[in-house]
Amino acid sequence: MRTKAIIALLVVGIIFVFGYLQATRNGEGATYELTIAFPHAGGTVVGSPVMFKGKRIGSVVKLLPQRDGSIHIQVAINAHAVVSRSHIPILSITTDRRTEASWIVFEEASEKELVLLYGDDTTAIEVPYGDGEYLSFGRVEADAGYY
């Protein structure tokens, strides 16, 4: 009887460890949150992906409509994903006749965009975003079918 209990505990422990490793490998687990301002949501929903360098690093967790018609989108990003300020958030929207999809992607900013955001402070662009930050400069890129 005691042997069966020990084996059961070992099996449960192995399942727990395996599940934890899978979750952290898939980008789940510890996260940090950013709130990003965009002119509109463009079909974004809770769960829409956040991408960086071709990989999913997080997802949309909350949509906060503003009185002026704009929206603040709160995202949770995998704590292992380090995104520097040289990358800016872009709400990417694609549509066809039947569906609309959107996601947020962090892309390398142009030199002009960086100067507008940080002026001559070139050291600021290498600092990663951190938990709880508000980014007022989200941009929307939509295919021709959106508007």
C-alpha cells in the first residue's frame, strides 16, 4: 500500500514538472505587463498575439476604450522576452472578405521615430521595457481592405 502511494506521488510530481516545463517553453508563466495606446482596436480581442522577431511572446489581456475613441491595450509579455525601446509596438491588421485578424508586433523603429521619441538620448533605446509601463506611441498598420 505504501509503495503504491509513493509511486502515485512520483507520477503526480513528474506530471507537474513536465507541465511546468511545457508552459515556460511555450511562453506561459511569469510575465510583465505593458499598456499601449492605439488610435483604435482594429479587431483586436483578448488573447490576440504579441509578436517579436517572428515569435509569439505574449498576448492581449485587456482592452480599455478611451473617451476620445482611442484604446489602451494591455498586454502580458513572457518575462524571458527582452524587448528594447528601439522597437515600437505596431497593431497589425489584415482582412479579407470574411475575416479580420489583428496582432501586436514590436518592430525596429526608424531613426526618425527614435529621435521623435527619445531625442538625442541614444542610451535610452537599448533599455528594455519593464512591467507596468505605459507606451503612448502605438501605431496601426492595416491592409488596404481595412478602411
